[in-house]
Amino acid sequence: DAGVTQSPTHLIKTRGQHVTLRCSPISGHKSVSWYQQVLGQGPQFIFQYYEKEERGRGNFPDRFSARQFPNYSSELNVNALLLGDSALYLCASSLAGDQPQHFGDGTRLSIL
Amino acid sequence: AQSVAQPEDQVNVAEGNPLTVKCTYSVSGNPYLFWYVQYPNRGLQFLLKYITGDNLVKGSYGFEAEFNKSQTSFHLKKPSALVSDSALYFCAVGSGTYKYIFGTGTRLKVLA
């Protein structure tokens, strides 16, 4: 079975640009969560979506937005990129909120 | 508010010896507790979870964890460490709010 897939694997942007990261969950998983992992730290929760509705939002500015599509895939959008947005962005899917989350290998975003 | 503490940045253990990676948590209500492992340039892999039931939870690759409600701890253990267990380990807590809080991670080094 395919795991969680994320694209692209690496991305380089400059300050002020916009970026879209994509995630395909494990087949049958209806919940998708996004995390930001800065080097040397644990993942920080950004969003969770379940059945295309936002179920939770972490302490991130409005420059961060996301959506979930009818096939349960998801996009994370970040506007007006800052140097501090450089990080590994992880997507995780699960069957439900209290079930283990299964992570993709992430998108490494570098801001120049 | 939920929080997780992993008090050790790094744990060194000789191959074949038992290992323990510590985690304490704070959450209102009943906790959902998880351990994940991260290898370089990869996402997080699920090891085990505690939601209800026996305080000793068995997981993947011979790992287990002991839930202690009075000490609010969920330490990860393995009876005999392997060099291949060397990685970054994260403890996470949820409380059914669809949001995981991760610790800062503990780097495990198993020495041959």
C-alpha cells in the first residue's frame, strides 16, 4: 500500500513569494494534518482537516492556509514567504482524530 | 494547555544494553500518547500508542512504553538496543482535539 506522498520533495523560494505544497493521504484516510519542523525541533502543528473541513489550527499567521479536496488530498499554501519559513513541512494522515498519524517524508522548503 | 517534555537531548547506550527514552506530559482529560522515530531526511514513523488499557504498550521493532498516570510519564523502552535503533525519537500527546503536541526530540546513539 502506498504511504503518504508529498510533493515536491525540495523547493527553493525567495522572500515575498508564494508556495503550494501538496499531500496525498493513505487510501481510506480522511484526516490530513500539516506540521512545520524547523531544524533541531519537534514538528509544530499547523492545520488539521477532516472530511474537507478544518478541524484545528495551530499558532501560525494568516499567511498560512490549507484546503482538502474531495479525494482527501490536501494543499498547504504560504504567502509572502519569510526567511523563518524555511523548514521541513510534514503531512500526516489518519483514519480519525484519535488514531495514529502516518507521515510523509516531507517537503524541504528553503527561503533565500 | 497540552505540553510534552523530553528532558534528554541525547541518550547514549551500548549495543545489547537496555535503553530508556524519557517523556513527561501535561494534558487536561485523558491523554492519547504516541512515540515516533525519525531517520535523517525522512518523515516520522509511528512506533506505538497509548489511549486506554494496559499501562505497558508494545510497539514496532521491539519497542515498548510504560504509561504512568501518577507521574504523567510515558517512557520508551527496549530490552536490547541495536545500532540500527540510532535515530531521533519524538513523544507526542493528543487529547482528542485533533492536534498533536510533539516534544523536542531525543537523539538516541547506540554504540557498537
